[in-house]
Amino acid sequence: MHNALGKQDGVALLVALVLMWVMPQIIGTYTLTLLVIYGMLGLSLGLIWGFGGILCFGQAAFFGLGAYTYAIAAINMGESTGPMLLAILVPSLFAALLGAMMFYGRLTDVYLGVITLVVTLILFRFVNSTAGPQYVIGEARLGGFNGIPGFHTLNIPGQPDAFIWGDGLYFVCAFALLIVYFLVTWLLRSSFGRIAIGIRENETRVSLMGYDVRARKTILFAIGAAIAGLAGALFANWGEIVTPGLFSLGQSAEIIIWCIVGGLGTRFGPIIGAAGLAYLKFLLGQQTLIDNTLITGIILVFFVLFLPKGIVPAIAAIWRASIGRRAARTSSNRRQLRKARNVNG
């Protein structure tokens, strides 16, 4: 991993650590924790869509699976370490099975989107219909539309009674996002990641080069689901309740909007889009004059029309143009100085 991470990543790590300590002075850690979790969720879709070319309308399904898996396992186990691992594993295995059926079935992008959307709807309807006492897994009742409250929240591994909450939960989530970000960076700079990007650009050409495109897309799909599952488990600890709303179409649509606004094909863009729009939604939620959905729709239309590549690519382009002009001016000044010296000489 050391060879894959360069100076820019060192700068990114330093900036992230500074922000991690500074932001709680500006925004409360309760809200910040949610923004960090949403940033991780946005990154999960940004990985498979922005770098793998797999448009998934059901990322909320893996998010909800992670949250529900954690809640059910925490009630039955009475601690959090095993449930956290299961919350990553279960959505990953589910996505691997779903992805294998889709990719080995040679489905096109439109059908991929439809199937992932339908799967999310099925999960949403199923979880909503589990209100009866017969819907029990071990000691955990699924609760239907009421959800599952009162499960064991995050604790220090090996110490079930040493709970992590408040500021501690914020730093756990922030470090988890940081680790996931650099793992994604390492993955994308590995041969697997470069081939995944090649598949996004021209799947037929990569297949003709002898690579198993279907297997690689399935693996990438499962990795994205694992990240979403981790975000779901952290969300369950933040909210201390899980409800069927985690599987809703609104949640799925928001994740897609986060990636578009932040910038597809970047690692940082989906995180910025998720945190920024989630915080805007939080601020708008404190007033009743304007509907939140209307504002979100206007923002999406604005970005599609005027900034189709998203915030991060636009800022990067402005930065490169600024550096280019500065370099051109410096080069011009040096040439003029050399000419002046030659004339005087």
C-alpha cells in the first residue's frame, strides 16, 4: 500500500486529521457523525459507479441490510464486535450473489438499474410487513414499520459495558471513513482498480484482452456493498434504532444525487456531495417555508445543466487553469529577463 500512496495522499491525510479536530468546534459532533456516515455511504456508490461504471439504484438496500444485520446480531450477541463484522459481511455476500446473477447474465446498464431498484423495493416492502410476533430472529423482533430499537450499541472490543457514544462515536466514524478512503485509494491504484477503470471505459476491449470482466465487476460490486453495510452499522449506532425507511427509494435517490453533485470518477467528490447536501437538508429541516425535496431537485438540475462533472472536478479544473496561467506568467517573465540581460550584456 505504501508504494500506491504518494505525497498527495500524505497531504490529504494531514488535511483530514486537521478537519477531524477542527470541525467539532464548528458543528456539533452529533450532526458531524451523521455527515461522516453519509460520506462513507456516498463513497460506496462512487466506487462502483464512478470507477466501475455500475449504476446501482439500490445502494440503500446494502445500507439498510448493514443496519438491520447489526441490530439483530447485537440483540442476540450482547456486544458490538461480531455484529459490526456481520454488518459488513452480509451485504457483501448478498451483493456478490446479486452481482453474479446480473453480470454473468450479461444484463445491460438499464436492466442493472431496474433490478437493483426492484430489490430495494422488495426489501422495503418485506421489512415493513414484519410487524407480527412471528417475525423473530433469535431474540430480535423485526418490528415492521416500527423498526428495531433498544439494541446493544458500539462498545470497546472485549468490553461489552464500555460503550462508545457522543464524541467517541464521532471519532470512530471519522477514522473509519479515513481508513475506507485510503483502502479505496489503494484498490484503485492496484492492477485490479486499473482494470476496473478500463472496464468502465471499454468493457469489450478489456474482455478481449483476456480479463474476466464479469468476475471483476461482481467483486467491485460486493466491495461497494461492504462499505455501505459498514455505513449502515454505524448509522444504527448513531440513531439507536433501525427502520424500513433505510430501504426507501428516497434514500437511494439521495445517494445518486450526492455522487452527481460531488463529482463522479473522484474519491473525494461523493463524500463532499453527501456531507454538503445532508447538512443543507439538516439546515432546511429547521424551517417550514421551503420544501426540502424542492431544493434538492433544484440543486440537481443546476448541477446537471451548469456543472455536469460535479463540484470536485470543477474546482480541480479551476485550480489547474490557475496554476497553468501562473506558470505561463513566470515563464514569460523569465524570458523577458533573459532578453534584457542579453541586451544589456
